[in-house]
Amino acid sequence: MTSDTLYRVKKEDFPKLEELLMKCFEEDPLYISMIPDEKVRKRLMPELFKCDLDEFYETCEIFADSEELNGILVVSDEAEPYNMLHFYLSEALAEIKTDGYLLKEDPSMKTFMNFMIGRDYLNSSWTDQLHQTNRLHIIYLAVNPQIQHHGIAAKLIGEVVDYADKNKMMISLETHNEKNVAMYKHFGFKLYDTIKKHFGLTQYCMIKQA
């Protein structure tokens, strides 16, 4: 995916984006379910976001609303050709780092086991059912809670929708916050499936057809 409107994130932006993601997801049902200990969660989440951003920088497109970084959009363009070896090496390295952080911050291994049990909430494997490679997958869409309702989310998701429409692509995403479902439906998404396997957590799987 390309964009002439959004700001393409640089590596030097990562520290500020880690703070942004922490603000956006500290009360997210996914992280509360997977890391129920609040103290562990506050220590661990910045490490996880740092690891995610390193991986996504190599394998996806990371955009922000502007250089002020009030909102972030991470998109995987499944139609883009990629170096399979580079992709899997980046993914494997991220997984090793993540496991290391999980064990370091919670030596009891409870958090590590939660992540093992809850992998289906994390790996977007549900998209295999779509049998569609001409597709964009939204991994992160987040806006600073202090300035929400100022059109930033609309700007970010609107750019994805415009690009997908021009290129006749499907869009997929998942959210673990039921409040987000109505917002995505407003942009033309439909609920494709729900996943509810562990922790009493529901994952809402949504698509927008080409």
C-alpha cells in the first residue's frame, strides 16, 4: 500500500509510537486478558510494542496521520511480492524477542503460557478462511485517546478504504473491543466471524469486500 496523504513512519519515530500504543491499548481487552497482572502489564507492554514495530517496519507499512504522530496505522499488503526468507526470519526474530520479554517480566511463566494458549487471538490465522491474497490487513489502527473524535481515525482508515477501492482489494481486520465494531461498520466493514476460545475474550473478525 502507498499513500500520498499519510506520513510514512521512520525508525526514529519508534519511541514516541511506543508511548502512543501504550496509551491506546493499556485498557484493551486483549492485553488485560493475556496479561492480567497490572504491574506485569505496565512493564511488558512497551517491550512488546517495541518488538512489534521492529518487525512491522521490515514486513509491513507503518503510517501516521502526520509527523505529530497522533494516530498510527499498520497495514500488511498481502498482494505485494515479498522475500519469503526475509519475512520468516523477521517473524522468527520477533517471536524469540517476545518470548524473552515474557519470561523476563514474569518468571512465573504465567504470562508466557497465556500467550501460548491465546495465539489464535494474535496471529490473524482466521484470514486463511478468506482465500484472498488481493487483500489489505489492518494490524493496528490507534489514535491518542486525548485527541480522539477529531477525525484522525477517519483519515487513517479512509486512506486504506480509498486505496483498496482503487485496487479492488478486500480489507480485513480484527478487534477485541466491541465498541470498535460500530465504527468499522460505519466505514463499510461487515462482521465475518467471532473467535471466543480462551479467557472469556471475544475477537471480532471483520472484512470489507472489494
